[in-house]
Amino acid sequence: MTTTIDRQTDWSAIGAAELADVIALRRAIHAEPEIGNHCPRTTAKLKAALEGLPLEIHDSTSTTGFVAILRGGQAGTGSNTRTVLLRGDMDALPMTEETGLDFASTIPGAMHACGHDAHSAMLAGAAKALCARKDELAGTIVFMFQPGEEGHHGARFMIEDGLLDIAKPDAAFALHISPNAPAGVFIGREGPLLASTDTFNVKIRGKGGHAAMPHDAIDPIPVGCEVVVALQTFIARRIPVSDPAVLTVTQIHAGASYNVIPDEVELKGTLRTLSETTREKGREAIRHVVAQIAAAHGCTAQVEIKPGYPVTMCDPRATGIMRALATEISGEGGWSTMPAPMMGGEDFSYVLREVPGAMAFIGVASEGTDPRTNPPLHNVKMTIDEATMAKGVAMHVAAAERFLSNGFD
């Protein structure tokens, strides 16, 4: 039998009750940022915040991430018993903070400029709130605390460690702060939310020589330039605008002298797409265009494509849950639908590849600021309105309870 949670539950009050502890935890994490898949100080702070709660802790073997499992008091073995996952990331960026905050980073060259300190603190606050409501829960909640989101594939490693198999989720939800949106507004969309993020490294080898006698050499530099133009032409003329791709060459390296033609030129860049079909089409184009142009000029080429994050694909049903809850938590105007996906990447995509779910942004622009001109994510001056984290806690709690009680109905 399905248990229905009262739709009049004051989610905002539940989030507000946790705010003081969430702010303190966020500041402690912010002051000691850690980069990559191994964030032991951050993990220790989060586990300390969860200490004493009725949670099963399971550690990742390849990262310092962990999952905390809460089994609700009404969870049974029937077909209506559900499991939901909530994700918070914990790693920082290799940047030097310039916010001037009292709790600014004390670690040179590291900063929480993407809000992961807030993400993990909100999730810990939600865990505390949901543990207090354990007897009312008709299912299981998996709290996933993961490092390595910033390009280190932390979610993939945790999945490979088997942490999603301990209590297999039926749905998954995540939040990401945005300093460029009004405080408390949730933003999302059905379908692709963020792009895949492959990188490529191309080496074109010719034959070096004197700059005054290029006819005696095979100059790889104009060949590399031709490759750049040809790749842009491929994107513009062979990729449909309805299923787009962005291919950007961000580095060109060759030579060390004014009067020497180098043997080799190296091109590096990124390919971003919103579907696996276009992703594979773009990968094949890189290989084909580079090989054919190099051969046409008597050069040889090597192409390395490093797979990045998959497309972050939001299930329409899960997005609908977050959309409905946004208005309950933040009132009319509490939800804004993104008109188009963003071409950035997110490794929650690995979870959404395994489990239907959704991710949404929550606006955290500080009062009195213009969201449009605030320092954005990945900026050394990025700050947030900490009070808004109460609404983030509320969304985690509400999404978990709503799914456990009603599923995707």
C-alpha cells in the first residue's frame, strides 16, 4: 500500500531548522578546500556532522567518497517499497580565492568556487532532517557524498566501487547552486541539462627545416591550421542544429624559434554534445578529418580522444517532481525552466545514466546584488547567499519524501 505524505508539509520550515548547522559546516569545508578524488578532511567533517544518526556508512575504495543509507521505518519488502538517492559533491577547484570572506580558503591554490561546499553541507542537513523523520519514511534514502566532480570522474569511480548496488536507487536527485540566479529560485529542464565533455589531443608530424626554405620541409603548422578550419566547417555543416555540438580548439603548440620549421604541431581541445549520437559523430569526425588532411599534405597524425562526462539527462517525471516542489518551497515563481541546455558538464550524469532522476540549479544571489553581474561559478570572487541553503535542504527532503511516497506518479 502506498503511503502519501501530506502535500501541506512545511518543507521550508524543515530546511530552516537545519540552517545554522548547515552554514557552520559549509564554512568549515570552505576554509579547507580539497581537490580531486581524495578529500580526507572534507570527508571527516561530513562524517562528523552525521555522527550518531541512524545511517549505514559505506566507503568508496577508490576515492574518499561515501554513501550513507537511511532505511525508513515504513520500508518493507513489497513492490511499493522504493529507494531514492540524493547527491552532494565535495571537491574544490585549483584557484586562489579573492572573496575576502572571514572563512576564506586557507589552502593556497584551492577554492570552493563552484559551490560544492554548499552542496555537501545541504545534503548533510537534509540527512539530519530525514533521520528525524525516519519513522514516517516508506522506503530507503541513499545520501551520496562524492569527491572528484571537477573533471576527476568521482561519481563513476564510486559507481564502479559498487556503492549504487548496496541499495539500488529507483530515482536520483541533485542540486547545484547558481550565483547568477535570484535566491531561492530553482532552475531546470527535462531532457539534456548539461553536455558531454570529451577532450582531444592531436599531433601532426611533418618534416622540420629552415624557415627560409619551406619547400625542403613539410611544414605541419599550416596543416594544423587547416584541420582547425575543417573541424569547424564539419560542425557547422554536418551536425544538425537540433542536436548540436560545440568543438573548440583551445591550444596550439609548435616550434621554438623564429627561423625553424618544427617537425610537429599539437592541437588540443574539447568536444561537447547533447546526445550520444552526435557525440560519436563528432569523435569520428575528429579522427577522419585529421587523418585525411594530414595525409593530403604528406604528414602523419595521431589522435587521442579522452572520454569525459556523459550528457546529463533529466527524466521528465523527476523534473516534474522538483518543479512542483519548487513552488511549494519558494512560492509562485519558485521554478524557472531553462530554455536550452548548458554546454558545461557534470558527473552526476554517470548516476543519471544508471538511474532515472533530475538535477536542478538553485539561485543563491545575495540580497542587493544583480544576479546577472555577480561573479559566476569558477570565479575567484564567487560568493553565495548562505540563507538560501535552507531551501536547498528543503528540496532534498521534499524530493526524497515525495518520491518514496508516490514514486513518479
